[in-house]
Amino acid sequence: MIHNQISSSTDSTSLNPGFIAFTEFKLSNGLRVILHEDHKAPLVCLNIAYHVGSKNESEDRMGFAHLFEHLLFDGSKNVPRGMFDVFITQAGGHDNAYTTEDKTNYYEVLPSHQLGLGFWLESDRMLEFGVSEISLVTQKNVVKEEKRERYDNTPYGSLTIRMNRLAYTKFPYWWSVIGDMETIDAATLVDVKEFFETYYVPDNAVLVLTGDFDSKIIEGEIEKYFGAIPSGTGKQNRPMYDEPVQTEERRVIVSDEPVPLSGVFYAYKTPAEGTPDFIALDLLTDVLSTGRSSRLYKKLVYELQIASEVSAYVDSREMPGLTYIYAIAANPEQEPKSLEDAIEEVIAKVIRDGVLPEELEKSMNKTEARLVASRVTVQGKADQLAHAAIFYGDANRANTLIDEYRRVTTEDLRRAAEKYLVPTNRSTIIYLADADIASAENDSSEEIGEPDKFPNVELASI
């Protein structure tokens, strides 16, 4: 047999409007394949996700996963430099990729009759290392410029750099997806080839195909293009989560970066994506900050008029991530202490009294709408299936998540707030505008951060 059947799903859209019917099998080299037929439009999306992100790097090779993403668009063994995108666009399609702490994802959306082109391009990238020295030099400079633009020269741009280094003291979520100048410069062609041969192998990848195709025919095509690619060595770095339990607040004041308004940024340690407490916190952040009726907006922006912007969200990761809550001052004279007091008052009320049933219902409705909307297109469906396969080991989790959110209660939200949204589980960064710097310099109880010591752990993409 060329493959082993793993699973399949049947359509139950009457119960779940976001349901994605699929079949799944595995090639003999370990490549996991997921197929979803959708004949509404003559389009296909070919998505290949590799189970490698910045957490799989070593300290002296920070930024390799993201750098490699760039390199694979600069040519492969049989695709000349700069021609990958040209082939796709000339065929009437588009393509892109992104890198996170946990995975690297590539995709092409093409007219269905051009699917063979997508198979050829992606299989050529996976088959054999084809990066040249000139490509490495070029993409190093591109990545360094991306870092300057997005992180070094943007107000509050160092936030995730600083916050992740503050929140994580041991586990490799503390360093940057985009890397830093030194480790990017230090990358050699030998290093890059070793990274490719370790992680860009069939048994470390998931191939998802969605759209207008015939599964019975396409299985043979996938075997033709990908079946002969050798499996990997199994030597991938798979770090175990070993971050020590946080027992006190960690706090940094930033006074040496120009920002227009002071800001208070909280980050609380959060369970891994998809766990029951993560789901509860995800819903709770909607109650706190989504829309003008949300609790943070009503308190800080509307009632007290001390904030120009508020937000709360979960930074989801394969292993424990962070829940962010922040507020930006309403004017340059606004002191951060008033923002902190107001945020903590809102959180304390949730812990004490919980949330209203109608607040939870509103949050659930928004979440369900967001989940369904994310899988309307062939590209969205492919991304959702690949993500579930990588993060949960179960592609069908993309279908069951909506039901998991629906089962959450108001007490689940209150309990999650009580357990996680506490100062001892919090890392705090205060950005000071000019008007607040003088008073902060007289407060010896808080540390002044040094920006070059705080690598970034934020999603990066080409």
C-alpha cells in the first residue's frame, strides 16, 4: 500500500455550521495528508505545515525557523532564484507563509487545473536542499530589515520582545521568532542545510489540500510527487515544558523608548491552546475588551476617560502561553498608576462576582462567528485543519472546538480569572511617555529594562 488510512469525517453541517468534512491518510515516508473537497469554486489550496518553530532552535541559532521560511521562497533545487512566486502568480494564484513559535506554514491558492504546479513546487522544496550562498546573504538582510521596521523603530515595538523574556526564564519561548542581529548574521549555509535535513522532512509535515479536486484521483498524484521523498532522521529538538512556576509579579519600567502615550501591559501565564482553562480565558478576554460594551472599555475609556485604547487577548501556543491585558493612556499627562488601578478593579469584580450569562452568550456568539468565518475559504479551511493536526494531533479537533466553547459556563470564566489573572502569575511592563519619566526615575522599587536583552517572541511572516 502507498499509504495507511488514518481517519475520515462526515458532514454534519446541520449541527455545526463550521464543520469541515475530510479524509486523512499517511504515506509510507510519514507524510500526513488531509483532503477536503469543496466544489463551490474552481480553486484549490495546497497547505504544508512543518512542526517546527522558534522553540525548536538553540540559543546560538535563534531565528533559524523564520529565516528558513524566507529562504524557501528564494528558490529550490529545480526552481531558479526568485521564480517561485512568479510561477504562482503567472498561473493565476497567490502564495505566502508564516512562522510562529511552534510551526511553519506554507500555502498556495491556485486555479484547480494548476494544482500540479503547486505539487511540483512544494515537493521540490521538500525533496532536496537547494539554498545558495547568495540567497542566504540576501534573506539575512531582508530579515534584519524586517526586525528594524516591525520591532526596533515602532512605538511599543519591543513589547513582545521584552514581555516574553520577562515571562519565560527557561523555556525557549523567551527568544525571538525573528531572531536577533547576531544570530541571523552567524547563520552559515552548513547550519541552514542541517536545519533543513532535520525538520523539512515528510514525517515532520502535514499536507492539507482543500478545494475543487477528486480525492480518488488526487491520492495517486500526491504519492507521485511526495512518496519518494525520504523520511527524516528523527533527531528533531522537542523541548519539554520546564518553566518553573511563577510565584511573584515580574515588573519592568521602560523609559528609554519614545512612545506617544504611557501604557500598562500585563501578561499572565496561560495553559496551552485548546485546554479547558485556555478556552475559558479566551472567552473571558472577549468579555473584558471586545466592543464598547466590554468591561475594560466601559470602565477605562467611557466612565473614567483615562484610556484611549484597551485590549485583552490570549497569545495561543502549543505549550503554555500568555493572556495579555493592556491599556494606553488617554493623554500624555495620564499616570500609569491610574490605569493599573482601574484594570485591577475590573479583574477583581470578575473574580468576586463572575460574569453575566448574557456577557458569556455574547462572547460565545462572537467566537463561533469568528471560527466559522475563518473557514469560509479554501485557504481558511486548509489552515484550520493543518493547525489542528499539528497542535492537537487530531485534525477533527477543528470541528469539535465550537462545541467545546459552547460547553463553557459563567463559573468556568470566574474560576479561570481567579486562578490565572492574579499578580503572582503576572509579568508587567510599563511604557512611560516623557511626562511620566521624571517621577518614575525616583521610584527605586521598580527595574528599568534594557531593550537589547529582551528577544521577541511574536509571529513573523514574509
